[in-house]
Amino acid sequence: DAGVIQSPRHEVTEMGQEVTLRCKPISGHDYLFWYRQTMMRGLELLIYFNNNVPIDDSGMPEDRFSAKMPNASFSTLKIQPSEPRDSAVYFCASRPTGATGELFFGEGSRLTVL
Amino acid sequence: AQSVTQLGSHVSVSEGALVLLRCNYSSSVPPYLFWYVQYPNQGLQLLLKYTSAATLVKGINGFEAEFKKSETSFHLTKPSAHMSDAAEYFCAVREDSNYQLIWGAGTKLIIKP
């Protein structure tokens, strides 16, 4: 079975540009999570969805960040405008309802904002 | 609220030596506990999990962890380290109210030849 698929794997952009990160969760998983990982702050939960509905976005750093899940097989995390401090690895993860809580992670999208 | 503490941001062991990575948790209810591993430039993958069955849990790649309620610990061990074990290891506890995972800060395991 395919795992969680993220794209792009690497993105280099200039400050002020819009960045869109994409995620396809594992089929049948109805929870989807976006995490950010940096050396300074470690692993941070940004937002999570259940059945395509955002449940908790309290981890989204500011209004420049937005996330959508238009259907069960696709989600986006958008940063507009991007800033150098947004440079990080962004992970998408998914899990099914009623499981032990175990998350399945994608390979991550490494974002560098110059 | 649950929390997780991993002692030591970096642990260095010689190849062939015992690996011990420490994790302590706080929880008011019987916890679900997890160890994840992150190899360089990869996502996190599950090593093992405790779900209130056997207190000694075996995982992939020869790792195991023991749940000790009296010590609120879930330390990860491997009898003999291999160079390929070099990675970052994360301990997590499942929050009971919403099933979210609360993460430790991670421990980087360094293997010396």
C-alpha cells in the first residue's frame, strides 16, 4: 500500500513568494495532520483535520499560514507571503479513526526561504 | 495533561554496545506510548508501541521498550548497536481526550565505530 505522499520534497523560494505544500494521506485514514520540524523548536503540530474538517489550528503560527482539505485524498498547506523564518521541514501524517493513535508520516517537504 | 520527557538530546555509544534511550511520561490514566525513529532526511516511522498489553514491547530492528508504571518510564533499548541505528528517536504519549500524540523533544543516537 502507498504511504503518505508529500510534494514537493524540496522547495527553495525567495522571501515574499507563495509556497504550497501538498499531501495525499493513506486511503481510508480520516485524520490528517500537518507538522513543522526545526532544530530550534523540534516537532510542532500546526493543524489537523478529521473527515476533511479542520479540528484544531491553534498551532498555525500566523495568518500567513493556511491549510485546506478539499477531499479525503488531498490537503494543502499554504504560506503567503513566505519569510526566511518559515524555513523548516513540513510533515504530513495520517491515521484512521479508532486506532491506537499511531501516526503514519510522509517523507516531508524541506522548505528554504531565502 | 500528559507530557513526555526524553533525557539527553544526544546519546553516543560504540558499535556493539548497549543502547539505552530514556523516556518518562506523565499521565493520569493508563497511557498509550510510542517510540518513533527518524533517519536523516526521512519522515518518522513507528518503532514500537505500548497499548496496555505486555509491559515488554518488541519493535523493529531489534529494539524493545519496557513500560514501568511505578517509574512512569518507557525506556528504549537495544542489546548491540549497529551503525545503521544512527538516527533521531522520539517518544510520544497519546493524549486521552482527543487521541493526539504528545511528543518528546527527541534524542539523537550517535554510533561510534
